[in-house]
Amino acid sequence: MYIILLFLGFGGIVLFEAPGLIYQKYWRELIFFFLFLGLAFTLSLLAVIGIKLPSPAEITEKIVTFFLKPLSNLF
Amino acid sequence: MKLEGGQISTSGLSFLLICYIFGSTIIIIPGREAEHNIWLAYIAGMTEGLVFAFIYTTLAQRFPQKTLIEINDLIYGPILGKLISLSYILYFLQLTALILRDFGDFFRGVLMPETPLVVFILFSALLGASAVRNGIEVIARCSIIIGPLAIVTSILVTLMLLPQMKITNILPIGDIPLKDFIKASHTVASVPFGETIAFLMVFAFMEKEKVKNIRKLTLLTIILGSIFLLINIFQTACTLGKIAPITLYPTFTAIRLINIGDVFTRLEALVIFAFLGLGFLKLTVSYYGATLGMAQILKLRSYLPLVLPLGVIIVVTSILHFENTIENIVWTSDIYPYYSIPFQIGIPLLSLLIAMVRKLPKQKTGSKQQQK
């Protein structure tokens, strides 16, 4: 059910932005628009289906604790 | 074609800065490990924040009318500069996601617990996207209205809480180990004040004659905003005392206690409106920074087509970050102050030193003009 909403939402975004870009002949902007939109679509599709994506918070936590472990031994 | 044609007035910049500092600080109150000494931690954190602002404004005045991306290009050269700018864009995207998450958690936890989190985040992001599409001048003018409203509301709340405040809740003063105090004050410096790095994208659009005033204006505004913030923190610490570190949203819990003559009770909803405006402005500024930066790296002629796709990415990232509110608060207190050090202190300080050593920006004319 949510996937239909997703498609509708992204269809709405394309309908909103693409005609303006095509009319102004901003081809470079159109390419990057669809690139980012494709990335956003992939991410949100994976999130809606339920596949667990890595959380940036977990990644930063691993990095910070890795750096801070030797320092915490000093105190 | 210029990416952004708008120009910000001095009052627009000041109120935008004040709203940005107030933004999510008033809700989540970083630095609460200091318990009843939180106001001392805030004074120390504000001083550190002033140092940050000094670095950022010196960079902004040295390279007038240039955003962070262009400054990085000039200082580090084309390739390394683009790499650093890209990491800053990712940082701004994450910052916007975190701000959205903070506000979604707050409204969901306090106002409407049954609503799914994604609804709050989606609609706030939609509002932010419409504001970003209109440009920075409109955002600054919005803040001129919302800023005074928020300040007046917070002062009114403090006055109404006077019967509930007990100065003895502050005592004993300073009985905190130095290590914890430094950690708490650095958390305070990184969450509201260090995030003003996003303003390096905004300073470029000041009117050209006012560029000389940027540093004085910013420092004065930060001091003024900090005083208002300090009043609120003092009020929360005096009212709640030992309970403050345990509650999820200390300021909100304090506002629940307002009771004047049995008539003025249950005033939380009124204050939430002010907080909503502040959050909206904070998220809009960082969203704008990310979008404009991405458009400048890719050398596009307009940043408008990037607004909505980046918005969807921000919404998804925001939900992806944490499972629940507690993870959010713990991550912001423990990990974020250290994770943000390279973005808030490391790279700007390095940029400033390199710019001073290489005597950038190079003057095209023969005379050497020392820009201070």
C-alpha cells in the first residue's frame, strides 16, 4: 500500500519540477535532478519494503568509540 | 546566472542567528550531565561558541560574498576543496535530518503519541522545502517575525514560572568534577553554536556595504541570544532542580508547572507554537546550506531542482538514524560533540590558518590590501 503512495509522491515531484526544467532547457540540471531523485527513490523504497539499511548514527558511533578508546584510558 | 539573487538585511541576519541558536537547544537542552550546574556549563559553552563564531566570521570577512564551498575551492585548490565541500554537504544533510528528528520526536512524544513519526518529519520537510525554494531573503524576513515572538514567549514563560522557582535548587554550585564539566560545556558549544557553521553559506548574501559589520553583528547577536538562552536554562534549573537530567524535555516539563491563580494553567500548547517556528527556521537554514552547496559543487545554474530530491533523502536519513527518542538524546550527548569536532573546529581553523599563511584572497591590483 505504501509503495503506491511512494510512486504517487515521486510522480508528483517529477510532474512538479521536470516541465519547468525542460522548458528552460536546463539539461545539466535535469540530469542531476533525476540522479538525486533516483537515489532518493531507491533509499525510500528500501526503507518502505523493510530492508534494514545501515544507520549513519551507528557508523559514527563505531568511528568515535574507536578513536576515543585509547584516550579514555588516560583519564 | 547567479544561484541566489536575494540579499539579507542586518536585522534579518541577527534574528536568523538568534532563532538558530534557540532552535533545538530549548527543547533537548544539551549538556544536562552537569545537572544543577548546567547554567555554568552554558556560560562556558557560550564562550567557546564565541570563539567558533570569531573563526567563522573572520573567514567570511576575508572572503567577502563567497560561500563556504567557494572558500574551500580557493584555499584547498579544486580537487581537495571539492572533497572537503562534499563532506560538508553530507554533514549539513545529516544536520537537517537530526533537526527534523529532534522535532518529530518532540511533537510525537508530547502532543500526538499515536501518530507515526514519518508524518511529522514529512510535513516539516515539505514546509522547509517550500521555504528553501523561495530563497534566503524570504527565510531571513520570516525570522524577523518569528524571532521576537519566540523571545517574548520565553521571557513571559520565565516570568510566569517565578513562583515555582527555588534558588536553592542551584546549590551546591560547582560540585562537579572538571572532566564532566568540560564534556558538558563542549556539548553545549557544539550543538547550538558549532552548528552555526551553516551560516557560512548565508553570510555570502549580506548586502555588500555591510560586509565589514558581519563579525561585530554576529558576536553581538550571539551574546544577546545566549543571554536569553541562559535566562531559560536558569529558569529550568531553578524550577526542576534535581529532576532536570532525568526528564526527556526539561523546558517542557517546567512549563507544565505554570499555575497562576488557577487560571493560567496548561500553557504548553501556546509555547509549542513558538518552538515550532524556531525549529522550522533552524531546519530551513541547514537545508538551504546543503542544497545551495550541492548546486555550487555541481556548477548548476539553479539550486531549485535539487530541493525536493534532497528533501526526500533527508527524510529517509532522519528516520534511519535512530530507533527511538532515547537513542537520539544519548547519541547527541555522547557521540555528536566528538564527531562534529573536525567539521566545526578542525577544518575552519585549518582554513583560516592556511588563508593567513598564503595571504589569500589574492588581490588582483598591485597594492597590497590587508583585509582584517
